[in-house]
Amino acid sequence: MSSSIISIGLSGLNAAQAGMATTQHNIANANTPGYSMQRNVQAAAAAQYTGSGFIGQGANVSTVQRAYNDFIGNQLLQAQAQASQLSTYQTQITQIDNVLADPNAGLAPAMQSFFNALQTLSNMPDSVPARQGVLSNAQSLVARFQSISQQLTDVNTSVNGQITNSVSSINSLAQQIAALNQNIVVAQGTGQPPNDLLDQRDLMISQLNQQIKVSVVKQTDGSYNIFVGNGQPLVVGQKASSLVATPSSSDPTRVEVSYNANGSIVPMQQNNLQGGVLGGLVAFRDQSLVSAQNALGRIAIGIADSVNQQNQLGVDLNGAMGGNVFTVGTPYLGAAGNNIGNAVLSAAITSASALTTSDYTLQATGGGSYTLTRLSDNTVTNLAALPQTVDGITINLASGASVAGDTYTLRPAANASQTLAVTMLDPNKLAAAAPILANSASANLGSGKISNGAVQAPLNANVQAPVTITFNAIVPPATQPTYTVTGAVPAVGAPIAYTPGTSIALSYNGWTAQITGTPAAGDVFNVAANAAAVGDNRNALLLAGLQTRNVFGGTTSLQGAYDQLVGQVANTTQAMTQSSTAQTTMVTQLVQAQQSVSGVNLDEEAANLIRYQRAYQAAGKAIQVANTMFDTLLNLR
């Protein structure tokens, strides 16, 4: 009997000792990231049958369990992936918001100064200092465009570097998870759960999930299979695959993520890279950074195009028709590195008004035809043959031929703000005056009046050619007066009938004018070159008015386009900040819920230490009693 009591006491000592060891392990790892509280699972040993019934044989520690809730764990993974993406997106877009909305370093003050200088020129069209002021402010405006463009380029370079670093972290974590899978499978062969290894793997998965959203599938052997993107397997049992970050074959300014499938690099759909830091970086770049670069470039193209066209409609101080004030680079059109054909394509902006802020993908469909996809809304346009013009962009085939499946990346405005430059260096060449002057002959008897006229065709060689409009008497059998036009190119033949008292719209040689009132027979109106144009400010006024003229699609001005860009970035920044804050709060709540299950409570562990200490002492006392009983038996005579 005493030996049985000793065995039972020994089992109690072992159970209490195991409890103290587990408790001390919990206390030691109370601040270890990813650690889950552990508890001994204790069961009664098989009882021994006696004539008096079944007598217990003590206790056994059957296993050590970790406190872990799979449901909360999965919720936390999903929330963390979304929180990381939103936080990353918010951090990046805040940089753009700070650049564009800066009241001193933003584009708005430079644009305002440039148009103020044009307004000053309209007040003093013959002033060389005023003209020089326009060119100086034009240079400042270009410098501001280039400065902002460089900052956006720097952000893009930083994003590329962060994408590369994130991919490296993902690959490293995948290797570690695969190694832990192997160790866990081996350890579980003992029939007992390797709790610390399981915690380490869960922590690695959490860290991986904060880089990119993962899908975890548990296998029967205890290993985890992990999938990313559109179902690409990153970890399968004890084998880890990898992602690859490489410059885009069609746009070297972009780093794209591909999947390494047993040595074969397969490009991934970038919009499938959801969640985590990587998802946030890709989403920010493709949704906000590219849009901001394109919007800024479109404004640069709009300024260059509208100012150049309007200056070409005027006359400079030398009496010559105006030329270009600005120049801007051509659109980027890059071929994919795996194209088979040898086609050389080019693109040119033919209508700044029709430009959008989108990038495009051009794909050959065979037989010289292509499809052009506008990436902002996935609108597809079929191009039967080149050249073709879509959204103000003319695409040309310079040489060679494409093969069906060949793809090209078209970025019409991305580089415009960086390549914008002032080409006019001589202030005398600013065309402040209108090239034509309309007047009525002093001998006219009727009440007809002619407007100053407006030039419509830039650099038209005939625009300054003299045109004379002469009103004729009614010659029976005619019953309606007529007028004759001479000097028009092409020539106007027969006299033109008109109804007295109605206005007459004139359009010849690249200009338009209007005669109102009632001209009398013999009245003459002349439209000729503006010989005394030094003090004329009509074209300067039109140049200054470009600030508020709707140059984009007939609905948006230059200033309005910039305001839209600033407002869009500001709204996105605010939305991301709010979403990120809300998601972070959700993560905090889930972490608290998880810790309520898995976290170590030091007060509880201190109580457990006392409990196990008392149990150990009691078991020892039972052994001492058994020993006394055994001594008593030995001392019997």
C-alpha cells in the first residue's frame, strides 16, 4: 500500500512540476510577440481494481495546449492585411497632397503669376519690360512644373524601391514558413502539438499577411499551404516559391511583380496584388500616382498648346505672325519586351482639348489592326489601321509590322510636365496685337458697322491679305441687295444676297467678322493687315483670358483642371486617412479579443504558481506519509 501511495504522490509531484514549468514558460514569454498562453491538460491515471473497488493511481499530464482561437485569428489576418494596405496608401498619397496643395510651392501661384504677367502685357502691349516679364514668368512656370514633376518621379522611385523590399520580405518569410512547416510535421509525429513552433509559424504568417494578403489552407499533416494574388501558391508544405520584382518591359519607370514558377517568370496582374504593404504600394501607384502625373502633364500640354495657338493668331512687335512660346515632349509609347513584330510606333498630341488623364494599352490583333484600351475605364477602341486618332492622340506606324498579340504601353501626358520648356527668347516676338484690322470707309452712307474681327487659323499665310466688301445697288430684275467680296482666298465669285437689317457673318482668309446695321449701296468695308499694331492689345487680352477659358473638352479651364487635381488628391487623402484610422481601430479591437484568449495574464500565472507550489508540497507530504508507514512496517517485531 505504501508503495502505491508513493507512486501516486510521485505522479502528483510530476504533474505539479509540469504545471510550474508551463506557468513559468508563460511568464517568461508574456511579452514575446505571437506567443499564445499554454496550459497543461491533466487527466487521472487508470484506477486499480481491488476488492474494495477501483482505487485511483494518481494523475498524468496528457498534453500541453495553447490557447488559440482560429476564428479570431482568421479575422485578425484579414483586418491586418487591409489595415496595412490603407496605411501604406495613406502615407504615400499624403506626400502628393503636400506637394500639390502647398500655397507657396504648388503650381497655382506660378500659374497665377504667369497670367498676371499676360494681363500686364495687355495693358502695355508695346512695353518691352512687360513682355520680358511674361517670358520670365513663363520660365518660372516651367520650373515649377518640372519641380513638381521631379517630386512625383521621386515618389515613384521610392515606391519602386519599397515594392522591391516588400517582395524580398515576402520571399524571406515564405522560406521561413516552409521550414517551420517541415519542423512542425516532424514534431507532430510524436503525437503532441509543438506549441512554440505553431506560434512562430502563426507570427510569420501574420507578418507575411501584412506584406501581402494571403489565403491559408491547413493540411492533414499539420502544414499550411499559402496562396497569394490570384491563387498563386507561395508555400506548399515544405516548399516555398517566390515573387520577383523587375522593371516593366514596356515602361522601365515601373517595377512590376511577377511569379517565379519553377524558374519560369510569369507576370502577375498587378491589380490582383491585394492587401498588405505591397497591395497598398501598387494600388497607390496605379490609382493615384499615375493619375496625378498624367493630370499634371495634361495641364502642361494644355498651357503649351493653348498659349502657342493663341500667340500664332497674333502679330508681334516686328509685324510678323506669332510663333510658339512653349514646347513639350511627345507621348511615351513603349513596346513590350516579348513582342515578336518589328513595328516602330509613334504618337503625337493633335488635340489637347480631347486629352484624358488615362494611360492606354495598345495591342496588335493582326493584319495591321489594333485595339486601344483606355485603362481608366477599360474602354476599348478598335483601330482598323494606322494612323488613327483617339482622345486627341494620333498613333502612327513609322516602320515595320506588328504581330498579333504584340502589346504597347501608351502614356500620352506622363512626361509632359518634365519636358515642358520655353522656346521663345525674344520678348518682341510675343504677339500682343491682332493681325487684322477692319474698318468702314469714311464715305459710307448707311448705318452698317463691322466688328474688329477674330483670327481662327494659326499661321495662315492669307490672314493679312486685304479683303474688301462692297455693297451694291439693287439692279432690276433683282429685288434684294447684294454685296461683293474681293481679295478672298479662294476667290468669291458672284455677288452675295443679304437682307437689310440682319447681321452678316463674314469668314475669309482664316478670320471671321460681323457686319451689323443696314449698309447703303456703295458702302465699303475693308479688312486688312494691322499695320499700326504696336499699341494693339487684342491678342494679349485673349492670351490672358486663357486662364479661365475652357480648353479641355469645352468644359474645363487650365485653372479648373489644376483645382480638380488638387481636390481629387485631397479627397482621396482624406478618405484614406479616415479608412486607415477606422481599420486600425478594428485591428486593435481584434488584437484585444485575441489577447483575451491567447494572452498571458501575469496575475493569473502568479496564482497558478502558488497553486502548483501547494500541490507539489501536498504531493511531497503524501510521499513523506507513505515513507513513515513503510518505516513502521519495517520496525514491527
